[in-house]
Amino acid sequence: MGVQTYTYTFVVKGTQLTGSAKSANGDGAIQEGKVENGTVHFVENMNYQGQALKITYTGTVVSADEIKFSRDVAGQGGESFTAKRSK
């Protein structure tokens, strides 16, 4: 899918993670989210060109401003990236 720019909005209550993911491909709710012991997990269900895609994220909290993520796109592979808090 090439280079992508996402904006994530995270809401954490205890160990529960909710929020949203926004990209040029659309907006989606964060589902199945959990934060525990510095690890972040969530799912983004995206509709891409008429195809349902389940994107599974796993991240490690590096600091209050940075999370290192890897993601798997519908079991077909994925990539790693770093999410940084916007200022």
C-alpha cells in the first residue's frame, strides 16, 4: 500500500485501550485494545477497496511520547514503525 500517514487517538482507562485510527484510507475505531506492562495491543478493521482487512498491532511503549509498533495486515505480512505524540 506504500507509504502511509496515520493519526492515532488513544484513550487508556486502566488496561483498556480505545480510540481511533485515521489515514488517507479512512477512519476506524480501535478495537480489542489493551495496555499492560509497557505493551500495547489493538486491532483496526479497515475496508480497503471493498475488502475487509483486520490489522493487528503490537507495540512497546518507549516513553510517554513514543511507541514502537509492528503490525500484521490480514495475516499477509506487515511492517514496523514508530508512533510519536504530536506536539
